[in-house]
Amino acid sequence: MTLLFGPVYAVPGNPNTQLTAPEFNLRPGFDPLECEDILHLNFAFLDTVLSHKFEGFLEGYHIYYRSPSVGLDNAADMWLRDDSTVVIMLRGTTAKMESILEDFYCAMVPAQGSVSLSKHKSFAYQLASDPRAAVHAGFLIGFVYLADQIQPKIHDLYTKGYRKFIVGGHSQGGALCYYVSAWLMQERNKGILRDIIVKTYASAPPKMGNMYFAYDYDNANLSQWSFSIVNTEDPVPEMPLTTQQVDIDINEPNPLLNLMQRIDEMSLLKRFYINRKVNFKKMKKQARKSSEAYQKYLGRSLGSIIQKTLPEMVLPASVPTTYFVRPGVPITLAATDEYRAYCKNAPKYFHHGIDPYRFLLRQYYKGLPAFVPITKE
């Protein structure tokens, strides 16, 4: 990347700090070149020793901090871009069992609360303003342990005048993007990080919150600052399974419940006829049973296993919903003939890899450098 530097400017809120502003300054809207850089930076997680400090890893980016592996084997990198943008990268699922369990621990908990990390330490979080918003419990665990690590670094950079942030990650790291960017935006709303800009590139992200979280998050971004990048051949963005319950997952006034009430007020003959054709009460019951089974096996049962890994951790009480959705502006990368030729003899789960996403990005956006695989898929 060639950096074209513009004039020196004063950082808002910190007039004594002078930074050099390049012409590609962070701006709203999807930027394929920026997305390519974020996809590329995910590969740094393959280097677990950080021995060479990533000098020259990606032109224009310099490593600032790498967190230890915490929680359910989560880690984060922080990079400084040459235009004084802070890039926070979240690691995806690793081969360790606790990392895999994080993906499948599908209880839902409130999007605002406090998690006890140990007997003497807790982390208060707010990821949405809507009290109905709820999030995936496994990913919340990953988030709170990471946020506890990177919060001092973020505040230190803020005091030095940094105001622009990009949050990126792939797969599990993509899900965590939404938590980190939502948290930063809430910190901005509270006046703690009062004038920051936050942009998010989540690639291959699974679903990670309920509809009320998505409403809250997307409203805060106004369709300009957060992007959900999906390869249509990738199964991971379709996870986890979801069940929408008639009585708790729809806004009031609820048309279905109102219709059920009107049917109950009809004559016996009419009720009998309609219920033979469309049994709304049975639909309501079956959806609830499905959700309850989900909460039992991928909620409480997996939660008890995770508790053995993190015995001092205490989550907020779960909420009885399994209506999972994914926020962010969709950047849909549909498979093309060229892509199918590229992956003709590909191994299992190939479509979830980062290089397939990089290949497809070039199928739809011009101006990117020629595709060169970074790893063997």
C-alpha cells in the first residue's frame, strides 16, 4: 500500500497532539482495499511467538500489542496504521477444546451486565442500550476476558490522541468484532471515549445476538460503519441454529397472538375448522419446546462443562430465547464459476478459510492487487 500523506492536523479533544493524516483517512462505507488489509492481518495469529515483531508484515501497519491467550483461548492483536488508526484484531477459533466450546455454548444472556472473572475481579459490560438486547453466552465470555486485557491499552492510546479504530476478525473473531465495536460505541456514548470513530469488518461471522441487539447495533452504525462479509458457500455464518418463539421474540402488539385471540373468540365450529388448517397454538408450543431443548443442551449442559475450565467465572442469568441473528451491513460474496474452479479439489471446510474470502473479494471489487494465497488451504 502506498501512503500519500496530507497535512498535519490536531486531534479533536487534544489540541496539543499533532498527527500526520494520509489521504486515505478512515471514512464511512465499505472499502475493499481496507477489507483486504483486515483479512490479511488475520494471518498474523498463525505466528504464536511474535519473534520478529511483524516488521514488514503488511505495509503501513505496525504491531502495538498482543494479548495473552485468555478465557476460552481468545487473543487480540492491536496494530497502528500509518494514518494513526488503531486496528484491533480478534483471533478466531483455535484447535483447543475450550475454544470450540465457546462457539457452541449457545445460551443467551443480557447485553448489559457484569461477569465475574475471578473471586476478586469482575468486568462490567454494556453492548446495547435496549434492555431487551441479548447476546451469545460463549462469545460474551471470549469478549469480557479480552476486553479486560485491551481496555488499558485503548485508554492509553486515547490519551495520546488516537481517535480512529477499526475492529476486525474472522469466524469466531468475526463474532467478537460486534461485541468489541458495540462496547467501544457505548463507551463513546458514556463520554469515556467521547469522540472516537469505530469501523468494523467481520468476516465469516456466526450469528451472535438477538434481533433487539441487531436493531440497537445497526442503528448506532447507520449502515455506514459495520460490515458482515459472508462467502455464500461457507456454513459458519449460518450458525448457530435459531428458533423464533411466537410469544417472546416479536414486538408488541403481536399480530400472531392477536390472531390467536380472535380465533379463540369465534364459534366452536369456526375454531375447529381453522385449527384443522392452521394450528397456531401447536406452532407456539413446538417453537417453545425447540427453544427449550436448545437452551438445555447447548446452554446449561455446555455451560457446566465450560464452568470446569473457568471455575471462578460467573455469567448473568440467561434469558429464554434462541432467536439468533447477525448485525452489520451484508457484504455477500456469492460463488462464481472462477471460484468453483479455484476450489474444485478443495479440502473439507475450505470455504471458511480466509484466502477463499480474499479470492471472492476480487471477483466483485476492482482495484485490488492480484490474488496470491497466503496459506495453503
